[in-house]
Amino acid sequence: MEAAAAAARGRLRSRQYAVLGLTFAAYASFHASRKPPSIVKAVLSADWAPFSGPRGPHRLGELDVAFLSAYAAAMFAAGHLADRADLRRLLAAAMLASGATSAALGAAYFLGVHSLAFFLAAQVASGVVQSAGWPCVVAVVGNWFGHASSRGTIMGVWNSHTSVGNIAGSVLAAAVLEFGWGWSFLVPAFVIAALGVVVLVFLIAHPMDAGLDIEAIEVEMNGGSGEEVELLGEDKKEDEDVLEVEAVAELPRAIGFLEAWRLPGVAPFAFCLFFSKLVAYTFLYWLPFYIRHNAVAGQFLSHKASGILSVVFDIGGVLGGISAGLLSDKIGARAVTSALFLFLSIPALILYRTYGSISMHHNIGLMFLAGYFVNGPYSLITTAVATDLGTQDAIKGNSRALATVSAIIDGTGSVGAALGPLLTGYISTRGWNSVFFMLIVSISLALVFLIRLAKDEIVSKIRARH
């Protein structure tokens, strides 16, 4: 039956690639739809009440925190829901609803809305519906790649959707900004809604839904016991009915919220991500504004040029996430890899703030370096680490815990993500040196939470050699 086994392996690989591509595009569209507020900040602060005037930066910061705090609060419930709901339908619904909330913000331009309450309400609604996206895509990818030995590399490449989405969102929003800032919201809104329909029609959330027994196929691929690999639904051995009854009885239950918090490694990585994501999202929401208001080689850039230039940070983030995944797979130490990137991001930020204004070449090179080291650990923790922790031996490979664990880690990180842009709105009025000092302190605190885990990994490696 080698031909049948080969066909099963081929089907598995093709479906895995399709799932990776579709979830990549789906979550990239989430990030693309989050980017317009940062692109239009400078325009709003110039002449659109209630964001113009001395309190403009404060209110823009409050707008960011409205989205991010709602996102963080809803994330915990979203993970709980994703472990129990139809992932395909939940993800598609979240994408369609996200398109609607983004379109509502764009409509404010055409309708002449100047109510702060409207903008805050739209951002809160957007945060709630977008929170379902991450637990869904992580759970789907975990279903298809949960046992892959090169998980860090796979997740590192896949998680570049964050930076790719940021880049796409920046370019789209900046490209249509000259026609009115409302279009900067409407174009990404259309993209995420259209992809939501694609997800609803084509996404296969679990190998079992495609009639594939992924564990049996991977055993065969790795030269396992040599037993026949079969597709579900084919003829079974005479005692298989008994085995199926036992398997159903042993289906993993969805893990509880507090139980997930107590899993080894979850709390320290979650709090590390709190500070790491604080830094990453400060750049996500304020970097175009920072570039617009800080001269490069003695010249101030336009709104459009500032938005497009900011994608260099995300390009660095793409390569940083992939590099972190490759390195962590090679040395088998997630905490050590994350700690190394966090440590190197401190001098990278200092260099960017100190020398980034000398010339455009300095600005681009140092911004790339900052994005590389800042986004590396953020990418690794939210993907490979979350998947490791959600399928660890302590819960006997309970895949239904994956969305809950991912939501806890990313939800805690999102609280920090809400805090960073809010603080920046207030601290930036005192000078950008103060903002960069805040970012460096945050990275240092993120390192503190990884010290014990990194030490344990190093000790484990040393003992393994002896």
C-alpha cells in the first residue's frame, strides 16, 4: 500500500501549504487594517477636531488604547471560545466584522464626524472583533503543524504575516491618503472583508476535516513502525471499531483558563510578551508620526513619505522573526533566543534614536536593525513558544488547550500593547528621548522574566552534553 501512503503524504503536504498560505493572508489582513490610524495620525493632529490642538497627541493615544485595551480584554474570552467553536466560521466572522468597523472609521471622514465618542466606540468595537483572529489562526496552524520538529522555523516564517500586514497596510493607507484620510481606512477594510469570504469558503481548520490522520502519516514519513498509513474512511481492521470507541472516550477536553495559567512557562512568557509587545506596538502606532516630526538630514518628510518609510521597521521584523525561529530550532532553546534578541534590541534603539537623523541611509539602516531585534522575540513568543506551551507534555498533547494558551500569552502582551501607545501620547510631549527611555526600560523588564527560563535551558543543554 505504499502508493496509498504516498498519496496521503502528498495530500497532507498540499493541504498544509494551503492552510499556511490562507492563514498567513488572513492575519496579514488583520494587521493591515490596524495600520491606518498610525498613518493618518499626523493628518488628524493637523486639522481634524477633536485631534487637533494641544491635546491632540493625548487624544490620539487614547484612540490607540481604546482599540488595544478592548482587544486585550476580549482576547482571553476569544481564546476560550476558539477552543470550543468552529474555527473557520469564527475566523471568517471576525474578518467580516473587522472590515465593517474599519469602514465605519473611514466613513467618519466623508460624513464629517468630529465626535471623540464615535471614534472611541469604533475602536473598541474593532478591538473586540479583531481579538478572535489570533487564537483562531494559531489553533488552525497548530492543528496542521503541531508535531513538526521544525516548528520554530515554520512559525517564524509564517509569523512574518504580522510585518507583511503592517507593510501592506502602511503602503495602502499612505498611497490613498492624498485623496482623503477616509480612504486609508476603506481600502484595508475591503481587503480584510474579501479575504474573510475566502476563508469561509476554503479554509480547512483540522486535518480530520479533510479525512487525514496526520499523526499516522507523519509516523510513516519519519520511518516509523512500518504500519500501513490509511486515510480516514477507508477499510479498517476488524478491531478498529473498538479502538474508535476508545479514542472518542479519550478526546481531550478544553482546558480551563486558570489551569492554562498554571502550565509551566506560560506566566513568565506572557509577562515577557507584555513588555515586548509594548515596545513593538509603540512603533506600530507612532513610528510614522515620529518620522514626520523628526528631521532626517535636516529635512522633514511628508505624511505619505513618513508612512512608507516606516515599513523599513517591519521589513526588519520579517527577517528578525524568521531568524529567531531558525536559531531557536537550531539550539533548541526558545528562552535563550528571545533573551538574546531582547538584549541586542537595547543598543539598536539607542543607535536609531542617536544617529537616525544624520542621513536617510543611517535612518533606514538603523530602523531596520531596530525592527529586526524588537520583532524577533515578539514573533517567536506569540507563535512557536505559544504552540510549544499549548501542546506540552504537562497536558499530554491536548491540542484543545492551544487556543486558550495562545490567547493568554497574546492577551497579556496586548495589555502592554495598549499601555505603550497610550504612554507615548503623553510622554512624547516631553520629548522623544523620554519615549525611547521608556522603551528601553520595558525591554529590560521583559528580559527579567526570561532569566530563569533561559538559565534552565542552558543548564539542561550542559547536562545533556555530559
